[in-house]
Amino acid sequence: MKKLSYKFVKFMPNLIENNTLYISIEYCTAIHKCMCGCDNEVVTPLSPTDWKIIFDGKSVSLSPSIGNWGFDCKSHYWIRENRVEWAKKWSDEAIEFNRNQDKQLKSEFFNESYNLMTKMK
């Protein structure tokens, strides 16, 4: 199982090191190089509809899994307690289904947030 380190930063560095997860709480973003070794940079926005980060004072975890469907490698893994845990490959159909489900969840979340804000006015 591959281990990685983490660095809390305000701004992302120009050079993203292998096996390092950079986390900007201020800008709600985490970035790392793809764990398969393809050298692509993986950006994971931190938000109620995207990824969540858990920091326990010693290690970091990201949830949900990271599926790099837009890369040739199509790698799929979890980052849990500074470790990379590989997940099964997804079919093109499963990827499309997940993308559509994500769009639906984002739409519902932002519609509910908008409706709540307009009621408060």
C-alpha cells in the first residue's frame, strides 16, 4: 500500500511533488499527482457536494474515492489515513452514471441552499 505525506498550504506550489497531498483550507482545495504515476495533477475541491477531508492530527483522508476518469489511466483509489487504497476499475457506463448522479446531487444541494436563502430575506 502506497503511503503519502500531506502539507497544509495557503497557495498551491508550482511544483507538485509525488506522493504528497497539498491541502489549502482557505481555498477549499486539495491537489496531488495521480497515484498511478502518470504525472497528472489531481484537483479535489472540498465542499458539501465534492470531497471532504478528515484530519485527525496525524493523518489525512479524502472522501469519496478519487476516480480519474478524465485521464488515460482512469485510476481509481481512496486516500485513507495517509495511505492509497486501490479501488476497482469502473466501466464507462458506471462512470457516466456516477457523473450524472453527481450533477443531480449538486443541483439539489444548490437549489435547496438557494431556496433557504430566499426564505430568509
